[in-house]
Amino acid sequence: MNTTELLKQASKCKSEAAARKLLDALTDAFQESKIGHLETANGDFRLEDDGVFVSIEFNREISGDYITMIKPEIRGGKLSVYVATDRMLDGIGMQSQNWKLATAGQAELEDEIEVDEDREISDVAERAAKLAIQHHQRLIEQVGVPDSIAAETARQCWAGSDVDAPSPRP
């Protein structure tokens, strides 16, 4: 699916029912991509002053202590995808009620992709998955594992996404 199709549907949303259908379309589009195997949560939709808002989370529990979220959303007539890795402070993974944005060194593990209108959802999802793998790689490197081993380990852990790990950083 092309982002133009989703944004055209978003521009026509004038009711809660239409917003719900848009959320379903957004979810379906990403579930048909390389992140479709991830656990979904926190679907949200509503009408706002500047148009419709919809979002859904695709989560990968790395461990009880870390979860990476890929969250596509449509707001203000634009599609963006937020990728963040959170540290679960109570160590109970998806059931956690206490978390904060994870860091690797001084950097927070979060990225945002602002999506051009003519991009294919599959391409956007692949870019998001690569960022998620980079987050995982950086967590592994943080404990002293060399770049090349961390990259391969992160890639293997995300094998279900069929996305290659990025090359080790220089």
C-alpha cells in the first residue's frame, strides 16, 4: 500500500466510525509488512481540530527490561513513524507500568521517520525495523560487545522481520 492512499482516506474522515476504519487500514498496512509479526497494542483514533489522529504500536519485547516500539501515526494529514526503545524499570516487560526511554551512552534510543506521501508502507516499515535493530545493537554494544558481533546478534534476534542489520558504525 502507498502512503498516499492512507492520507487520502484520512482527509475524508469526518466521523469516529471513519477514524476507526482508518486505524484499521493503518494497522492492516503495517501488519502486511516486515513488522507485521510484532505484538500490537494501544490503537488510538480520534477527530482533532486539524483532522483525524490514528496510531498503533508494534512492540518487540527484547527482554523483561527492554521493549522496542514502532508506532506509525497519522496526524494533521501526515504519516510519521516513531521508533523508541524503553527500559522497563520493574523488569516485567509488556505488563510493566513503570518505564522510561532507554539510553545507550548519552543518546536516547528514539527516532522519528517523517514519511513522504509517495512512499510504500513496506519501505517505511523496513526503515523502522532497521532503526529498531540499531537500537538493539546499541544496547548490546553498551555492555562491551564489539560492533560486528552486536550487529549480528541484534539481526538474529529480529530474524522474524527479515530485515538486515545495518553495518557496524565506523
